[in-house]
Amino acid sequence: MALHLSWAFVFGILGNAISFLVSLAPLPTFYLIYKKKTSEGFQSIPYVVSLFSAMLWIYYALFKRDAMLLITINTFCVFIQTFYIVTYFYYAPKKEKVVTIKLILLFNVFGFGVVFLSTFFIKNTFTRLQVLGYICMAFALAVFAAPLGIVRKVIKTKSVEYMPFTLSVFLTLGAVMWFFYGLLLKDMNIAVPNVLGFIFGILQMVLYAIYKNHPKKMAEDPNNKLQLSEHIVVDVVKLGSMVCSEVNAVAPQPNHTNNKDNNNGGTVEAQNIKEEKTMDTSNKV
């Protein structure tokens, strides 16, 4: 039994470490938001849902024995996701702020409130833990199914630019660690969702191996159209400069003939002056 618990502890520690790194994955995104001074173009729903998930697992772990490792990682997730949401909200446009408030009220206030009120007053501890476990498992399955949208996009565009390979690897490793942690604790509410997470993680890595060398297929969006129009403007400017250079190359010829005429006119005038001078001298003589 001691060896059984020690292996569960090892997998729990490894699961904490990997989940800690995965939780830090959005930091480059928020550094970009800080540099741009706006969160326009990004969405807050992943961070609101992650916060809700962490709150559910903490609530579940508080009623379960030997679940301290669930509490540690999800407590950290509550803090880091709160930081992400506050940063997003600070730099978000007014419309996105309203959407974020609605999501927080829906998931973290109303959703968690319903779960809490519907389970806290259940007298039978085992039944309460079982109901909470089913809720956490159902929500975790929904979260693990979320990458199906990315998988569909990768297959459609034949490009892996929307699916970072490193993140897929860490998510897969995390699913493996938490699966064995739940299995060794005989807690199917933890183990079962991570089976789906492992399957989707392997699927993502297989797709990455298939499409990593495939030429990128550009998606149609306003930015690409804007860039295309900019290229057209540049080409027109180049064409205009080429035409101007050709005109300038041809135009100097009349000026050159005019210069010749002016020079000829100058020589004729000089000859007339000389003749006048000679006539004056002859008259004087």
C-alpha cells in the first residue's frame, strides 16, 4: 500500500510540474498584449473556463482524501488564470470587457454557485463526492474535446501553424501523468478524462508529423487583403517611377536641341558683334 501511494505521489508531482509549465504557456501572449497596450484580437473565454475548471477541482479535492496534489496545482491555476483575466480586462476594448464580465458571471459566479448549492447540502459524503466527481469529469471531458476545433482547422488548411507542437507534447504528457495518478488512487473521475486527453494529444502529434512540411495555405482575412492591397500600391509606385524614368530618359532630347539652338544663337550674336566692331574701326579709320 505504501508503494502504491508513493507511485501515486510521484505521478502527482510530475503532473503538477507539467501542468505548471502548461499554465505558463499564455505568458508570451500577454507580453504581446502588454506591448501593444490592447487585447483586441484575443479572447478571454479560455482563461475564464480554465479558472472555472480549477475552482471545480479544488472543491472536489476538499472532500476527497489524499488529494493535496490536486489542490496545489489548481490553487496555482486559480491565481495565474485570475492574473490573465485581470490583464486581459485592463487592456480590452469596451465591447470585450462586457463579454468578459458576462462569461465570468456565467461560469465562475452562476455556474460554480449552482454546483456548490446543489452538492454542499448533500448529507451523504460519498454521494456528494460522487456527484462532484461526475460534474468535474463531464467538464474535463468537454475541455479535452475542445482541441477538435484546432484538429479540424489543421486538416482543412493543411497547416500546423495554429497547433504548437511543444504544447501538444506537454498536454499529452500531463494527461499521462494525471491518468496514472487517478488510476493508482482508484479515482476514475481523474483517470477517465485524461484517457481522452491522451488520445487527442497523440492525434495532434500525428497531424503535426503529417503536415509539418506541407506548404502553408493562407487563410482569407482582412489583414491579408490589406497586405495584398499594400503590395499592389507598391507595384503601382514602382511602375510609376519606371514610367517617369523612361520619360526623363526621352525628354532631355528636346532640351538638348534647344541648348544647341541657344548655342548657335549665341555664336551668331557673337559674330554680329564682331562685325559691328570691325565696321566701327573701319569708319574711325
